[in-house]
Amino acid sequence: MTTSNPPRILVFAGSAREKSFNKRLARLAAERVEHAGGQATFIDLRDYPLPLYDGDLESREGLPANARRLQELLDEHQGLLLASPEYNGFITPLMKNTLDWMSRSDGERSGLALFADQVAAVVSASPGALGGMRSLALIRQLLSNLGVTVLPSPLAVPRAAQAFNENDELADESQRERLDALCQRLVNTLAKLHAADSPSGS
């Protein structure tokens, strides 16, 4: 990848709910990545249903088709931006299950290797006062376990039911600025990494 190509960033939320606050935040983050000079691909995990991870199922049938599709998407991108909802103080089963399947190997492709060179930013929105802070700590740990470099200063959006305006933008100026700063940092970090990896003079 040459420095003239914008870094590609895969964006999704750990919720399949149609009116999910985190899905709205992920879509908004994808827009801000584009504004920052990156190339964002937003996907809805509702379009990639997966069975609950089961080692016997994997041994018997191999990776589900949607797990392979998600791995292909990951391979086509250099960064991740994940919106992680909080269920009972934890990450959602959908987020955990999706990442578990994506990390598996199929004999031809190592799932963990696909994560190894990724850089990620994480955000969360919650109806509560903490804004999903517990979920953010856990998704950061999970991504780090997979070999992903996770940027500091994640964004937590509390009281999500009142956090978005009629245009689906964050109503609070400081939250808008923090989201912009996080997206810009992700784009800049990826651009610098790929510039360093490019052959001299290319």
C-alpha cells in the first residue's frame, strides 16, 4: 500500500438491534473516519449471522461461510473501529462470538494472523451514566489478546437516549470533538505505519 492510498478501516457494532445506539455511533464514526481522510467500511452484523461458537461444530463442518466473509473483510482493511455495547457490565455475546469465529483458522488462513497487524479504536454508547466504560475495558482486553494494537482514549457516550440529535449526530460538542480526535488519530496512525512499511521512494 502506498502513502497515497487512504487507510481502510472496518467499522461495526456489537449489536444486531435495528435501533441500537451503538450501531448509530458506529455509523457516525464511519462518517468521521471518511472526514479524517480514511476509507471506512461499515457493516451490520445482522447481515453476518453466526452460530454460537462450538468446537465440535467447527471440527465437523469447518468455519461458517459468514466467518470466512468476515475474515476476508478483515484482511482487506488495516484498521478496526468497534462500537461495543454493554450487557450487564460486559461485552455483548454477539461481539464476543463474532470475534471468536473470526480468530479461528481453517487450514488455509490463520484467523489470529489477520488480527496481528491491525490497529483499532473502540467506542461505546449506553443509556446509563457510565457510557459503557466497563464494556470498553473488556473489548480493549479482548482485542489485545488477539494481537490488535488498541488506541488509548476510547469514547464512552452516556445517556445514549438523549445523546443523538435529529440528524443522528452527537448533540454534545465535547463528545463530537472527542470522536473526531479518535477517528483522526486512527487514520493518522495507520497512515504513518504504512508509510514506514512502504519501500523508500515508492
